[in-house]
Amino acid sequence: MTNQEDAGSLLLDEQLCFALYAAQHAVTAMYRPLLDELGLTYPQYLVLLVLWERGETTVKELAAALRLDYGTVSPLLKRLESAGVVRRERAARDERSVVVACTERGAELRERAVCIPGALLTATQLGGAEVTRLRGELWQLAQRARAAAERSR
């Protein structure tokens, strides 16, 4: 089948978007029991990954790193703050900007979460080279899809 013929298919299992959706759903389901032990949802875990990597950061920078809008990030931060995992405060240099950082409890969760990536690789039986290739292809797809979406606006 040529790319043109394949592109016109309306069969569910031939849709790239559905394969991505099914894979994302399956991977998130694998994370659930590991994150339940930490009292986190998957989106909250992603917020913490950014904070663990970068340290204190603005909400705007956090949203950009996660490729989410402010309206999606704000409720996540409220729940994490209520749980004592992060703190938010106005930036000293620019009061319009809100800075987010992990609390001591958030830093402790990092130590407990360190086993999660390895557990997922073990469960999926993916090797390092395979993960690197797959991740690269997915980032390339994301970049192309973003560019196409921007062109269509």
C-alpha cells in the first residue's frame, strides 16, 4: 500500500493518531500504581519532573516546558500546593510573575520516584537504543504536527 492509499484509510487500527492515543493510554496506566504510592497523578508527576530538573521556575516557563497552557497548569499547581509538595509566590523582581518551587516534601518525593523510569523500561522490555530511537521519532512527529497546526491557523 502506498502512502497515498494509507493516508486515505478510515480504518481505526490504521490511524496514527489512534496508535499514539492507545500507547499513551497504556503507558499512563503503567505509571498509575507507581504514582499512587507517591500520591501523584501523571500530570502532577510531569510538573515535578520539570521542577526537579530546573529547580525554582516561573509558571510561564513551567507551562512552556510541559507544552500546556496556563489554565491547565494552574489547577495542577493548586493541588500540589494543597498537598504541600510545591510552593508558589510572586517573583521579587516582577510581581506579575509567579515562581514555583518544590517544598521539602516535594524533594523527598524525588528520592522515592527515582525508580519509576527503570520500572517502566523493565515492564515494557525496551532497550536503551530502542527508547532513544522511539523518543526521537516521537519528538520529531510532535514538532512536525505543531508546525502543521501553526501553518493551518
